[in-house]
Amino acid sequence: MRLEPRSTRSTAATILWPAGAIVATLIFSSVLVMIAGASPFTVFYLVFKGAAGSQFALVETLTRATPLIFTGLAVAVAFRARLWNIGAEAQLYLGGVMTVVLGTGAVTIPSGGLIPLIMVAAMLTGALTLLGPAILKTRFGVDEVVTTLLLNFIVLLFVSMLLEGPLKDPMGLGWPQSKRVIAEAQLPLLIQGKRLHFGFILAIASAVVVWVIMKKTVLGYEMRAVGHNAEAARFAGIPVNRVIAKTALLSGGLAALAGFSEVAGLKGNLTLDLSPGYGYTGIVVAMLALLNPLGVIAAAIFVAGIFVGADAMSRSANVPSYIAQVMVATSLLTMVAAIMLMRYRVRWR
């Protein structure tokens, strides 16, 4: 068996291969559901009902999707230029740290200016976090997969130290958590009495801005060129190292916005369980969206719906909610296979 690059890619293939990946995921998940002793149709219906069957369910799905849109965009931007950012989790947490540092009363500025200040500071923190591995990659050839992945653990230990030390809430009864951000630093709710906050609107706006950058600007063209073939881009006069650095700044800043929105919009303070793996799940979201910034919105809502719906389903169907993680992981594997088959034709000797 050998793989031959496809000279052209039809519109039908672009649609059918990803659709086939989703169907394969559902079939594989159905087998596991039947092994667990339940009906796949019942389970999938309950997942859908738990994710979008009521206003409460839909709001929870959109709330869960908000950080996934940010981390999905961060991964999509980086992967488009072949900068393999596996450290969105670290950038998310450092965005949360900066939100707490500036949002708990340490900075006093006129009303309305605190939130933009915190947002910019959080983005800058995340951007600089990824810039380091990008420089190591371009200057010394260090694999960014290793450096960004290890940064996740380093940052989590750093955050743990902060929550047990300088950032620990003296009124937190000994729990490792920070003080709550003040009212002026909190994002407003979109629906009174529900958890959905303005961070969701910010995430949608970010996706649109990233799409414009990717499709309509010189930087977007350079990022795509570097992603397709860095040596050819360099031969054409594109400053590859500079493009990778700019990509790192944009990607890290987007991931940090996830931490900012979770702290300022949802939880109000920083804890070690701020993220249940949003940085890693962002990779799945980006791949399901085929690295399209607007597709990230739909992919994030889809993945969030699976997680939210699975929680409700497990209580009704007596099927472990871990099926959601299996579905998400399987969807990543099948989508990677679909992308490969879109680009290459399988030839049997």
C-alpha cells in the first residue's frame, strides 16, 4: 500500500470525508453503547435532549462551548502555519492568573476600562508564553510539541504554588483558590439567572476576526504559505521565522482569552480545576473544523453538546458519561484519517 498526493480535491470529497468521519464515530460509539446494554438510538436521543432539549440545556452547552471556541481558534491558527501548539492549557491558565492579578482590586482605573485592560494583559501573557517555544523552534530546531506540552505541567505547578501562596484567598477557609474578582472586572451575563456570559459573544467575534485575518490579510496568506511549505515560502521571500513568531503571539493570546473568560465571566476566581482539559479538547475542535475559524464555532458547540448531553444521559440511561470522551477522541482519530484521505489517494500494490 502506498499514498499518492491528490492533484485536485473536489467539493464533494471535502464534504463527504468529514461527514464519513462523524458517521464512523457514531457507529463505533453505538457498538460501545450496545455493549453497555443500552439502545444507541435512546442514548443519542438523550444526549441531544440533554444538550439542546431545553433553554437550560442549550445555555449550558453554549457556556461550555465558550472556552472551547477560544482554544479551538488558538490551535487552528497555530496548526495552519504548522506550529504545533499543544500548550493551550498552559496559556489558558496564565490568562486566568493575569485576570486574577489585575481583577481583584490591585488596579484602579475609571469604570469601563478595567475589563479591556485585563483582556489585553491576559492575551499578552498567553502570547509571550507561546513565543518562547516558537523561538526555540525557529532558532534552535527544538520540537515545539515537546516544549508546549511540558509547559502545561510547569504552568499547572506554578499556578498551584500561587494558589498556596501569593494569590491564596485569606477568606477561603484554607482551600487553594484566589480571591474573587471585583464586580468591575466581571463579564456581564447574557441571560439573567443563567450562566451564559458575554465571553460567548467575545468568542464569536474572535472567530470572525481570525477568519478575516486568515482569508483577507497578508499575514493570513503568509501563514498558509508557511504551513503548506516553509522552504518554498522562504524561497519566495516570506520571512518564515517572523511569520511563525506572529502566529505564536496570536495563538497564545487566543488561548489566554479562554482563561480570562472563565475567570471573569463564569467562576469569578482561579482554582486548579479551572479547566477540565479545554486546551487539549481545543485540538479536537480545530481538527473537526478542518482548521476553519468559523467552523470552530460549530465544532465547539458540537463537542460541548456531547459533554453536556452525556452528563444528562448517564443519569437516565445508566450508561457511563465517559462515552462522551470516547466519542470526542474517536472523532479526532476519524477526522485525521479523513483529512489524510482528502489529500492522498491509497494505492494497493
